[in-house]
Amino acid sequence: MNVPLSIAPVFRGRALATIGMCWLVVVGIAAIGAPLLAPFDPLEFDPLVRLSDPGWPHLFGTDHFGRDSLSRAIYGARMAIVIGSGSVLIALVAGGLVGMLSAYFVRLGHLLMRIVDVLMAFPALLLALVLMTLLERSVLNTVIVIGIVYATTTARIVFGMTLKLKRDVFVDAAICSGAGHASVLFRHILPNLVSPMLVQASFIFAFAQLQAAALDFLGLGLPPEVPSWGNMLSEERIYVTRAPWLLIFPGALIILSVFSMNLVGDALRDNIDPRFKDDIAGV
Amino acid sequence: MLIYALNRVLTLVPTLLAASFLVFMFIHLIPGDPASILLGDTATPEEVAQLSRELGLDEPLWTQYVLWLGNVLQGDLGTSVFFREPVLSVIADGAETSILLATMTMFWIVLFGVPIGIVSAMRHGSWVDQATSGGAMLFASVPTFWLGLYLILIFSVGLGWFPSSGFPSIADEGGASNLRYLVLPSLTLAAPNAALIIRLIRASMLDVSREDHVRTARAKGLHPVRVAIKHIFRNALIAVSAAFGFTFAALVSEAVVTETVFSLPGIGRLVVQSILRRDYPVIQGVILVIVVFYTAINLLVDLAYASLDPRVSLK
Amino acid sequence: MALLDIRNLELGIARGSELLPVVQGVSLAVEEDETLGIVGESGCGKSLTALAIMGLLEGTAVRIAGGTIHFQGRDLLALSPEERRRVMGAEMAMIFQEPMTSLNPVYRVGDQIREAILQHRSMSGRQAHQRALDLLELVRIPDPMRRIDSFPHQMSGGQRQRVMIAMALACDPKLLIADEPTTALDVTVQRDVLELIRSLQARTRMSVILISHDLGVVSETCDNVAVMYRGRIVEQAPTSTLFSNMSHPYTLGLLGSIPALDHDVEWLDAIPGRVPTLDEAVPGCAFHPRCFAAQGACRTVDPGAAAVSPAHFVRCHFPQGSSS
């Protein structure tokens, strides 16, 4: 039984992945300490300083309502973490359960995996769009929708990995020694899936940022007043010629965070059980 | 081969039926009476009552589904609330743009993705490889609309090389030179997908290069480039071709964002606008068409896969 | 002058910045029309030596750290990659242990043989096709007209190995290196393939290096034998001399354990213990921990190669007397 990845060997000799990890820590700190770190109220309008250049006191400039971009960007880190971790949680719990149960109980699997097949007949972004039309724009709904989209791929991946594990000797041994289904699933199979699912989680976290930004851009994601990087881009895009910095800062934040998460996922992937390497759908 | 193909088609039927049922249910999941939803706000009570009868709204759900499916199979996807036109012809209007955009995007993906992926694998571990696979991952991390906006800013507003928005139909006016309208959108859409293809080609080629038959090829005295292309890339292509297919199939829906940025009259923008206009018959129709298209392309991918790998055709 | 003349070949595995020695001071010579057998357990360096001769170490972690390999009077290690490729597959060819995976699964066997021919010979496609048919017939593939269009997965392991041999013979090589050519095959097929190699050699007068872990196979086939242990040649002699007067305790042990296994053996039952890993430093004679005749000097002093008789060398402090 393998222990979840330890950190040190993952980042040894990988300068870029280490920098990426550091950046993610910065984002995490910004998210937690947003009220303390943000110099202004991210929602406060100030008509006197509309579209002002980056400088003092507005380091990232202001948007067309005169809101401080830096403060909105810092609060945006919160949304990035919420969206990322929320989608990961839903995708892994729902997808993981469906995948594991389907591989373990063959007949149930026939049914559940057919449902997954049907959902996967919808391209990811389209599925998200359709679900968002049925739901109201809110943070929770965005998280749920993105989570469901990635739950389908996760279910298929976990299904494949559990099938491989089921063939292993130690699972047979556990069954022979009279272990119950729950015990075999959660004490013998699940611990072996933790590391590959962690890798999968990092890629979902990254993709979720891009999906959320796309939904924001289309006006179907977070409510417009919520300070997220995607909303900042979406709202200010018509001012791109007058105030290009309004798009550069949030854009760079998204790219940096997604890139960092992908780098970390890539580094993690090189350290998992080689049998599962090809199962993970990453960059 | 033919039996294999038929088999694959048959296994898709239940999936497609279930998917179509979900699409059918879409209208029923929206709060409100389906007939009024389908007719929009301006409909008279008489019209609503008539459509209710046509759709069999008094009947059980599965009867309604069978009625609806029957209409769909005859090409009747309903009438657009906004355009007052059959949904199928509204979708057909966007098809030219979407298909040309997807094709041009695939062209860029192959043009950039394949050679860069091969070089990256051949030089693996070198700075060339690190730069290309790092760069590819960076491109895969860029939101497409952001990239599109900056391409417009640089190449349309700044340099004036390409138009920034719209796409006049080639059939109607202007001819093939209208393709210049699609250059920036297709590059935008190609960037993250080419990045994924580069990384996939690299990884698959590295896997193949560790196989025994590659050593046999080298033992013949073949040039390394020949070994890389004829023996490594050709075998890696089996896995990569599947990715090409999936990418193409997904492009039509991924184009939603790009078509919105560049105001292209394609199916993707039609989805978004219909959602904002609450034109539910069109939304339902587009989803159905995209799902069928997506499934069909994936089927073709499977068949192409079988024809590329001599080991599969025996099964 | 010998066709192939290897002097003091040193190979090492790159691990970090250091080079871990895997083959040390190997010297071998193969005359024209002669068969040399290299015998040893898996990991003794016999396959790496073969890959070094062939020029296939590129892309692996193994580096040539010293020594020379002369082939037809030319120093192979001094050739440019392009000149080297002109030798590979033309004057020197190799067949491998794993016939199941050594052919490219996506091409027909005929195409793969043709590729080997056309790489070094200028002839038309039709001529190459005819040559491929002749080769398939030469290696006794039944119904070559039909088999030439088969894919590898449609053939048995024995047939695939025959195709590999046909491919190796495509350009009439002067030297054929066969690395455990029969190990992965069924026992009944093993005999046929060995017999085929022997008859082809008699016919084409090429030289052969046969690598095996099976002293029995080597004794039937080879003119000379080199026994390797942990990267060194521990005994080397003409086959008849070796079998009439085995001197190294390891060689005796190999004879005592004629392995009838389908796969490369990890250790030999007749010799106690296992081969020490590369990381483990063994002072003195590398074989002493497993040797029944080990004495004081064996544990501290590395024995050099000494001649028992003019063509018979052994690396042992206490060579065993003639056995009868």
C-alpha cells in the first residue's frame, strides 16, 4: 500500500514546479487575508477615478466604475480558490464514488457507466452552458456545474484504475480473509487511488479556472458584482484599447495560477504508480 | 472491419437515445409551461393551447418524448422564438462559419502541433524540449477569450493585418478571401489545443521509443529522423489520431467563446445568444445537433483508430 | 587479422555525475567464419557488450568508457554516426531476445524486410520484394508468398524470430550477433531456430556471436567460448579445450546447472547465492562470495587473467585441475 505522495521528491530538480507551488501559496495567502491585504473596498464605486492608470494609490489602476483593481484582484484569489477547490471536491467525491462502485459491483457499473457515457456525449463546455441556463447565476451553482462536468471524466478514470486494482493479489487476499465490501473498497482500494486522484485534482483545479473564466466571459458564470478574475476581464473588455492594464493584470493572474497548477500536477504525475500514469487526463 | 463498424454504430444507439431524452427533458426542467416557453412571451393563449395539443402535453412524458423524437427524426426541431424560422434552418445558417472555423483550427493544430511535438520528443531532455513542452503548457493555461482580445489588439487594431470581427459568408459575397476573417479566431482556438497535441505527441512518442522494435529499426542502420517518423511517430499516431478526432469534435462547442469574442455568426455564438434571448427551441436544437455531431466524430475516430492499428481489425 | 577485435572494452552506467562500471576490460576476437559464444547470468554484461559492438547504446544510460572495437580493421568507436550506420544492418546485424516485440506491429513483415534491404542496397522495389521472398524462404518460413504480407501479430514467436533473422541477413552481413535468440521461445522451437542459425552460418560463412545463459546451447554451436561474470570475462577458450579442462569454478557451476527455463535466469541453483548488485563493492575476486574454492587470497586480491594453455585464459587464483 503506497503512502500519499511526500512533497520533497516531487519538487526535487523541478525549478518551475517549485516556483509554481510558491505562487499558489501566494494566491492562498491572498485569498485568506483578502480583507487585510486589500487597500480598498473591492465593491466601492468612485466615479472620480474611473479608468485611472496604474500608480499611487491604485497600483493596478481602476475600472470603469472607479473600483480599485488590485483590491478586486486580491478578492478574486478567493473566488479562484473557492471555484477550484469546490469543483475538485464535487468532481472527486461524486466521480470517485461512481467510478469505484462501478468497477467493484459489475452490474451496478453497467448502469452507472452508461449514465456517465451519456453525460460525456455532451462536450464539456456545452454541458456547463446547458446546466447554467437551468440554474441561477451564483457562486455555488457555478461550482456545482463545473464539478459535475469533471465528475464524468473522473468517474471514467477512477473506474479504469479500480479495475486494475481489483485484479491485484492483495484485493483477492482481502476478500478471501473475509473482509466486507466496504472494507475492501475503502481500506484496500481507496488508499491506492489517493495519489493518482491528487494528481487528477490538480488538473481539475486548473481546468476549472479556465471554465469558470469562460462562463464569466459569456455572462453565464458568477454574478457580475462578484470580484473574480474572469468577471474583471469580462466587464472591462470593451475598454481594452483605452485601459489595457485592466485586462493584463487579471489575465496574467489566471494564466499564472493555471500554469502553476498544471506544473504542480505534472510534477506529481511523474511520482505516482506508473500503472496509473496514462489514466490521468492532464496537460 | 465492416462488422466492427456496424457493431460500434449499434452500441451508440442507446447512448444517443438517452442523450436525446436529456435534451428533450431540457424544456421540461425550465420552470413554467413548456408550450409557453417554446413560443416565447409574445404568444397568444390560443397559440399556446394549440402547441400544447401538438406536443401532447396532456399525455404521459414518454408519449411526448416519442412524439418529439418522431418530429426530430423528420428534421423538425421546432420554431425559433426570436427568428420566427424553423430551428434547423437557423442552425444551418451558422454551420458554414462553424465548420470552416473548426477546419482552419485543425489546420493550425496539425501545422504547429505535429512538427513541434516530434522535435520535442526527438530532443527530449534538451533545452529545446524543455522550452517547447513548457511553452505548450503555458499556452494551454491561457483563457481563449483573453488571447483572442490581445490578438485583435495587436493584429487588427495595431497592425491592421486582419479584420477584428464578423465573417461574411463565402457563398454570398467576397469568395475565399473572406477566410481572412477566420485567421485570428482559428489561431485563438488552435493555441490551447495545439499545446495539448504537442504534449500528447511527445509523451506517446517517448513511450513508443522505449519499445523493442525501435531498437530493431535502429539496428538496420536507419537515419534517426527516419526512425523517429516512420517507426516512432507512425506508431504513436494510433493514440494521437484519437486525440485529433476528439479535439475536432469538441471544437464546435469550444468555439462558443471564440465566436463570441470575434462576433462570428457560427453555431457557438448562436447558443450563447439564444440563452441570453431565452430562445429555448434553438438552444434545444443546437444541443441536439452538437451531441449527434460529437458522437458521430467520435465514432469516426474509433474507426480510424481501427484502420491505423492492424491489431484491432481482427477483433 | 581478426574480423572483430575488441580490446579492453569498458562500459559504465551514468548515474548522476559518476559512471558505474558494468563491463570491465573485456577483450574478444572473432575470426571470419567462426562462432563465438558469450555465456553468463543475466546482468553479467553480455548483452551490453553486444549492444556496444552493434552501436546501439545511444539513447541508453550506458556509456563506453574505454577500449577499442576494430571491425574489418576499422575502429568502430572512431567512426562518425553516419559511417557507423553504414555498417549497422549491412556488414553487421543483430537479432534480439524478444521476437514478440522486436518487429514493428503496424507494418507488414515484407515491408520491414524490404526496408532493411533498401537501406543499404540500391535496387528497385520489385527486386527488393523478390529478395525479401528469397530471405523468407531461406529462413524456412512456410508459404512465403502469403506470409510476406502478414502483420507480426499474425505470426508465432518462432516465425517472428525467423523474420528477424531474415531481416538481419538482408544485406549478407559479415557478422551476426544473436542475443539470446531462443530464450523467449518454446523449447521445441528453440532447437529449430538454433539449427537454422547454424546452417545459415555454414552456408554464408558469416561469423556469429551467440549470447546465451545456457552453456549447453553454446557448446553445441560455438567454436570459442567466453564466460562472463559481473562485467568481466572469467574464462575464455576454444570450446573443446574448455569442456575438456574447465578451470574457473563459475564455469563448472554453469555446467552443473543446465537451465531449462523459458526466460533469462536470475540466478543459477547450482551456484549458491546471487550476483552482487553493481553498488556492492566486492574486494578481491568478484566471484569469491559464491565460490566453493574461495580461500584467503580470493577475498583480498583480484586475480588477473592467466593462461592455462596457449588459447585458454582464466581469471582465478586457484584454477581447477583437468576434469575427466
